[in-house]
Amino acid sequence: MRRFTVVLTAVSALLPLASMASAQTPDASAYAVIPRPTTLEPRAGRFVLRASTVLHTSPAFRQVASRFVRDIANPTGFVLASRPRSAASTGGIQLQQIPGLPREGYRLDVTPARVLVQASDSAGAFYALETLKQLLPPAIYRGAPLPGTTWSVPAVRIEDAPRFAWRGAHLDVARHFSSREFVKKYIDLLARHKLNRFHWHLTDDQGWRIEITQYPRLTTMGACREQTMVPPYQSDPAKRVFDGKPHCGHYTQDDIREVVAYAAERMITVVPEIEMPGHVQAAVHAYPELSSRPDSAPGVLQIWGVSPFILNPTDASVQFMQNVLREVLTLFPSPWIHIGGDEATKEQWKANPAIQARITSLGLKDEHDMQSWFVRQMDSFLTAQGRRMIGWDEILEGGLAPNATVMSWRGMAGGITAAKAGHDVVMAPGSHTYFDHYQSRDKSREPHAFGGYTPIDSVYAFEPVPPSLTEAEARHVLGAQAQLWTEYIPTSRHAEYMAFPRLVALAEVLWTPRTLRDYAHFRSRLLPHLARLDALDVNYRKLDPQE
């Protein structure tokens, strides 16, 4: 997990940001890099980016260089020339591939004469240039030049690499659909913060959002609910209020391909989630033969909460979902495919004599064993296709499939159990990573949220590796991610408000060595970072005054 041995300079380790900056430059925001680098040494002078600046690049980094040139062209008005790098290259911005640096790691050396980026892989070069952009004025994130802007970078030497390999953010588009354009903006924002996993929650009781050509009714019927319950949630059906408006939307397979390619160019792996065997009411509505209650026509769920509808665990249902996954695999090159597995209520299985007989015939103990059997069918299928199954921690119940990775959301216990059993884990506990929670104890000041209270300092305090794990067990903790469930997040602007700046805090948790994490230091860098979010047109929540 840990990439570089942490070597701290006296300046970067011991001085707060304001003191560090004042010792080298009058601008306290000059080195406000987020996530905080492993080593940052301020130096004298500045490098000035001009229209005549040339970008010299090793062959392996040509695509990264082209992305950078396109990124900065609109705000600066410069279209930088790009040339192959050679030993004789001098000045300008130089991208050099060298062996031996950690995966995704980089060195960034800025002097008044040139910018030198060194990395062993494209991700490292990409992240170095993202750091370089943070050292430029915030207007570098705008879409057109601002008159009078001087595009200069403070001289500095940075050596950096991520602590965790899995640095993720989730987006639920099943409850409230997000446009392809917003999904791409969200991916851009992840990349700006050196996050590298986008968990795309594509199916649930309230909507099926991905085109499956073999089963067209999944989107023609399952992607549209007639109306949506207005908050707050009411358990009494007589008290529920609905908006009376259809809520529809899905992504074509070409949409998916576009998003996946867009993410890959920004070093992000898109991990799709196709829920099973629970959270399938939209699928059951489209294909009633999948249902454990074939006598009932449920429709697409219009309220929030957990639906009682669950897949009938027949061989035909297994084949149906494997056929779905077969198409999913053609769209997503991700090594991991998420099958959900959470909140699968078993009442329909208990009440169905045929399912009870199947439990007996398969030699299973109970309904939990039945779910474990179903999950193992998916695990075996995905393993045979060269992929890895990942699911929420309920997949532990009844026994964990041999090659499964566990995403631990009900606290850390599931992740600890899985890691001790030798399984990889992604930590996603509701206590620290659920961004559908309130950001203030005064709920009257906030838009309606799912519940809970997760302020930014609590996010920053999150430690993904539990102390109960041995060093060998801790290596199974791949990292962590934020969750953005959208039951009460109907618009993209609302989603931005809930995600930012909390996601900025989590990005530092997942990248920066634990020994360098300091909330006061982070907040001093976050304040100038908010100007970057302004330039990116992010509807972030304003910071509360410090007590």
C-alpha cells in the first residue's frame, strides 16, 4: 500500500502551511496542494508558463501530455507545442519516464528555468501535472482566459505517491438519474483530487439504468417509475406524499463506452454495480419470471427503503443475471465487477415452498446459505471471465465466495473479518464515508438528507486500516471510498453540495501518509482550494467557522 518511504523535509514536516509559505513566498496559498504530498520543498523563484513554452515528453507519456495541453488551452489561450523528449531537451515542461518510482508516484521539480516531471507510469505523470495545475492560479480551471492572469508556478520540489491503491467515490444513479454530462464532470472532479475508482451504482429497486440488449425490457420498463415519494420518508402508506412526475433515464451502451473511455484517460477505473439478489424490483417488474412472488406485479418502486422483492434463485435466474454480466463485461474493462448483495430480505424465500425445496435439494442450511450459493455462482462466472467479484459486506453471510472482495459498509467489522480470512477489502463505513448524511447538526440549515451527521472533520479523521489487523492482514485493505446515495439528492447541483468539500478530505485520507495528516494543516490548504472549486463551477457546501 505505502509507496515511498516517507522522507520529510524539515520545512514540510514541521512548519504549518502559512509559516512555510511566508518563509519562501508572500503568498500563503502558493503551496496549497491537495492531497498533501509526501515531500514538498519550497524553493526560490517562479516558473512562468508562456505561449512559447514547449512540452517535451517521453513516448509513454504522449497521451498524458496531450490531455494536459488540451486542459490548459482554454484558460490560458496557449496551445503548447509538444515534442519528443531527448537527453538534449532543455527548458519548458519535461515529462521523463524513469524506472523504479512507485506505481502512480511522481517527482515534480520546478525551477525558474523548467518543470521536470519524472514517473514510471502514465498515472504518475498525470498526477504530477494535476499537482502542477494546483500550483498555477485557480483560473487554470476556467473555460476561457481571464485578462491579466500571469501563469506562473512557485519553484518547488515534490516527491509523492499514494498510500492506497483504491481511492474511490461512488455515485447512485438508480434512485435519481444523472446525465452523462454530469457523470463526466464528477469523474473530472475525482481526477483533480487523485481519486482513481468510480463506483457506478447502475441498478436498484427504483430504476434500471444500463442498456442490456438481450433483455430490452430492463430499460423500456425498468428505467422509469411513475412518481417519487416526497421527503420526509413515511412508513405509514396513508401519510406518503408523491410528486406525481415520472422519473426516467438510462444509459445506452454507447453512453457507457464514452464514460469508461473518458474515465480511463483520467486514470480512473469505472467499477459497475449490478444489484443481486436483492434490490431488484425494477428488474422483476420488467421480467416477472425472475420474481420469488410470480403472483405479484410490483411496478418500479416509488418509495425509498428496502424492497421485499428478491430474485427467485432458480437456474434460469442465475443464467439471466450471468447473461446481464456478460454484456456488462464487454463495456467495462474493470478487474472488479460489483454485484451488490446487500439488504436482500428473505421473507419471500421463506414463504415460497419451491424455494424451500431448492434449499433442501442443494444441501443448504437456510436462506442465508441460499444467498451465499447464488453469490458463489456469480463469483465463479466472473472468475472464469478473468474478473473479480466485489460486493457489500452482506456477502459474508452464509460463507464468502472464494475470490470475492468485500466492501465494508456496516462499520468496519465485515472488512476486518474478510481481511483476516485473506480477502481483499475496500472500507466504506457509513460513519465516515456516507455523504448522503447531514453536514450540520442544525438540519434546518441543510437540504433534506438521509440522516446521520458526517461533518468534514469526521471524514478527515477516518482511518481505513483498523488497528486490530496484523501487518499481513492490513495489506488486504485496498483502500476506501465515499458513497453518494441519491434517494434525497434529486439534482446534480445537490449532489455536488453533498460531495464537496467532504470528498476533498477523503482524497487526502486515501493519498497522504497517515503521519502527515493534520486537520488544521488541511484546512489551511482547503481555503485556497475552494477557489479552484469555484473556477470548476462546483456547488460545494461552504465551510463552517472554526470554533
